[in-house]
Amino acid sequence: PQQTNATIRTLFQTEAPANADMMLELGIKNSSGNSVPVDLVIAHKWLNLAAMKCNAEAICLRREIAAQMTDAQIGQAQRAARDWLKPHPEAPKAVPSLRAAA
């Protein structure tokens, strides 16, 4: 049976991607609406996490998406990334992020 968008979104939000490439893929899916509804906050979260693992493409895409977001949305995405890191200690520690480098 085909999964609903809500089920897919829940999986993307709770599953722990194994590496930066998977995080990048989740960011792209959420920014483009591929398999899930477009959600720039969630996209930024995944791209931020991939960028923290030194994924250059994620860094560029995160900047592009941030340009379409409000400061409040970026803050929400950054909080979501920090919240995701708490139960995933194998992930890199969050580094401070500046609005200009969003």
C-alpha cells in the first residue's frame, strides 16, 4: 500500500539519517515537495544538519532557502535542528549560526 504524505513526513522527522548525504536528500525533498509537502523550515533543518557535517551542497542550498524565509522561520528551523541533535549524540555538535550565513 502507498504511504500517505503524513506518514512519510513523520518518518523523515523521526528517523535518524545515517550521513550528510541522506540529510541533504531530506532537505531537497522538503524544499521541492518531492514525496512530501513543501516545508522550508524542515528543509532548512535537514540542510543545516548536513552543513554541520561539512556537506558543501547543503551549505549552498541552505543559503538559497534561507533567502525565501523570514527570520522567525529560520529561528524555528535552527531550533528544530538543535532539538534533533539532542537524542542523536553521534551527530556533530551544533555550531552557532549567523543570519548572514543562514
